[in-house]
Amino acid sequence: MTEQAVSNGDIQVPGPTPHTIEEKLTAATADSQNGSLDRPSETAGSTADCSKSKAPTIPPDEASTFEPGENEAEEYSIFPRTTRTYLSYLLGFAMTLSTLTATIYFPLIPMLSDAFAVSIQDINLTVTVYAIVQAAAPGFFASLADTTGRRPVLLGLVALYTAASLGLALNRDNYTVLIALRAAQSIGGSPIPAIGYGVAADVSPTAERGSMLGPMLSFCNGLSAVGPVVAGAVANSTGGYAWVFLALLIVSVLSLVLVGFTLPETARGVVGNGSKAAKGIGRTWWWSYFLSMAKGEKRGDVEGQAALPCPAADEREQPRWKPLSVLASLRIMLHPDAAVVLWTVASSYCVYYTFQVAIPTIFDEIYGYNDLFIGLAFLPGLTGMTVGGVIAGKLVDYNYARTADTHNSDPVPNLDGRGSQLGNFPIEAARYRRCEPFLLVQSLLIVGYGWAVHFGVHPAVPLVLQFLCCALSTLLSHTASTLLVDIFPDNSSSAYASGQIARCGLSAASAAALQPLVDAIGRGWYFTVFSLFIGLSGLCSVWLSRWKGMHWRQRR
């Protein structure tokens, strides 16, 4: 490429030697359109306009060349790998406010019934209220996070959860307050996983997204697995429920401190690929310092201060939140490419949820376990969730790489810094590569579980089957959730929220139908029918997504 000097007063700036990511992408696009690499890039003018009188001359030998497709991770996001790893575990810890709140509550139901002098059915109503809010809240806050930023929304949610936990620990005998505070806990905790998925989509390119989601989800599930055991142990040792809510308060306060001091703003509509500085509550001192140092080094400022960014890169119009944005997650569900993926998300999660609902009755009526041992019986399934999350994270990246090699293609980031251009890349085939064996094995294991408990075999058998079924259901659910975020890169939190609505709805229907069907046909036949329904519908959704998913995605 020939070089052309552009005069700016007495400053000489080489025209065709782009240095920023945006300039490189613009230069590559202009060169490919003109059909010649010898034509000077038009980005020289914009570079000169952004230069100030104190900017030094950039020596030609320090100029870097750019080849299309080079280092997608750097083009998509400037967040270092160490930062992404830290965010995985930080968000995994924050997400426990959603999952731990549910698992830790079930062993307290008899104790809460006595303490508030109400029936078990009345306490179960608090569970129903929590589930309803859990399905509705993510859609509102996910759309808010997609437009206004992840950090301020997450801080507000964790603060609300903290206040609700404190109120629950202090509430002694008011049943109405108990319902209201459980709803507030659900509002504060349930949208956090959607925001976590949004952050992962913000900072991780498509090819590396699994390596971030895997540790995040497994860390969350691992911490949540001890919830029932901790609740049972604390309640039995202290004789009260207040210490359980105090434990949730401690977790929420720690999460609030960590998020407040260390979580940078990542929403691509707010900070692009991370190179634009956030404002107000979205700023964190350490990331602002990192940006200033990075910009100073990249632009070669001899005084060691960050040069002013180019308006084209940093004054991009931020999307505004509108009241109708709360319906974004519902609108996503109406797209056919999303609908088939959502069924895989919901049906896979339904397997885990059905097991969680069935465990107390099975191990009470068939094996005669007390409350503490019933709490311990949850551990294999929750451990399976943790293992399934780890495997899913590694598998989605491996399958993506193999598919990209086969098709000799790879998605590229948009020039405006928001999302990725999937184009003709078969992301559906990449995520669902060799998925059918997992669905078939899961179906066989569910059938085996049903007949094992029907005949009352040794409890080790259903416990092992719980582990395997929950591991496979988590693997399939997280794989489909990753695909859902992939096909809606500009609304990643809203996309995950739509999945949460779908899986909560189907899981609630499954829980409601469980006991009547078990009473009618027995556990063996119930789990057989349930397995056929989940397996056949899951296979159909995977095949439809592979066959028509790309066409539907490109059409919208």
C-alpha cells in the first residue's frame, strides 16, 4: 500500500496507515470495494481531522497493516481475557441471588407455616408469587439494560434484593409483608441471569462465548447446590428462619460491593466494544484508567496522556429506552427462528425443574427420608447442573470452531460496534452440532428414573440418574440459550429474558400436571410419557432450527 502524507498545519500524518480498529475495518472495506490495495484509504482525512496540534508525527515504520478477519477477539471487544475471566466469576456469584433464593427457601416452608400461623398452602402461595414475578421481571429490566447499560441496572437490582433480604430477616409475624418481600426479592434477583448473558455477549466474540458462559454458569450452579443443605442445617441448628435470610443478606451485600467497585459498563449500545468511556454511575475508576492508558499508548501521545477519540468512534448515538421496550422479549418469541430455539431452552430446563419438584415426594413416600436427607437428595441434580454447565461452555466453542473450519468462514463484528454479522454463517448448525445423541440419552435416562422409583430400587440408582439427567438438561439448555443470544446480538439480555419466560411457563405447567398424572398412571408411566414428549419435541426443534433457522434469521 502506498503512503500519502496529509498536511494539517505543520503536522504530517501518514494517510493510509490506520491504527484504530475502526480505521482498519474502514480501510479494508474501502480497499475491497475499489478492487485495489494501492489506492490511498479515505480514513486518512478522518485521522487528520481528529488529530490535534500537539499530536506527534507517526513514523511510517510503526504503522501496522490490517488483513480482514485478523484477530476477531480484538476487533469485537477490547476487554482483555483476564478481565473476561474475572467477569465470568463475578457474574456467576451475582447470579446466585436468583438461583440460591429459590433453592434455599424450600426447606423453610414447614417452619414458615408455624412461624406465621398459616397453612402450608399459604406458604406455597409465596412460592407461586415468586415464580410469577420471576417470569415477568426479566423482560422489563433486560430491555432497560440493553439500552441504558448493564451496570446501573444491575446495581439497582442488587440493592433492591439486599433491602428485601433485610426486611425478611426482620419480619416475624406479618404474612402480607412476607409475600411482598418475596416478590421484591424476585424482582431484584430474577433478571440478573439475563444481564449476565448480556455481558457475556458484549465482551466475548461468538467463537469464544462458551469459554465465558461455562465458568459463569457452573460457578453459579455450584454455589446454589448447597442452598437446600445450608437452609436445612441452619434452620435445624438455630430453630428459626431468620438466619437463612441473614445469610442471603450477607451474600447480597458482598455482591453489591463487588459489582459497585469492579464491574465495568459493557453494553455495546453504550460503550461500543469497550473503547468508549461510560458516564455517570456507569464509570468505574479502574476501567477508566485502563482506557486512558490504552488510548495514550495506541495514539502515541508523547506526553503520556490519552488523545481525544475520533467522533465517529466515540460519539455514536446511544439507543434510548422506550416504554414499549419492555415487550422486546415477547416480540422475540414471535420470530420463528427464535421460537424453535426457545422450545429447546424451555423443554431442556423443564427436565431439571420437574426433577426438583418430584424429589421431596419421592424420597419421603418411597424411601422415608427426613427433611435433612431430602435436602441432601437435591445435591446430585444440582451437582449435575454444575458439571453440565462446564461441559456446555467447552462444547459450544469446540463445535463452533469445527463448523467454522468446515465452512471456511467466520462471523465478523459490525462496523458500528454492535453485535456480529452472522450473514451466511450456519450458527444454528454450529451450536447444535451432534446434539441428537444427548437428547436420546437424556430421554432413556428419564424413562429409567421413572421405573427405578416405581419399583423402589436402591436410592443410589435414582440419585445417580438425577445427576446424569440434570447434567444433560443443563448442557442442552445452555447450548440453546447461547444460540438465542447469538441470533439477537443487539438485544442479548432481552433474548435471554424471552428464554426465561418460556422455560418458567413450561416448567410451571409441568409442575402443575405432575402429581395428578402420577396419581392417574403411576410414576413409571408418567416419566415415560414425559420423556417421549421432551425427546421428540426437542429433536423436532433442533432439526427445524438447522433446516430453516438461517433462512428465518436472514428474512427478519
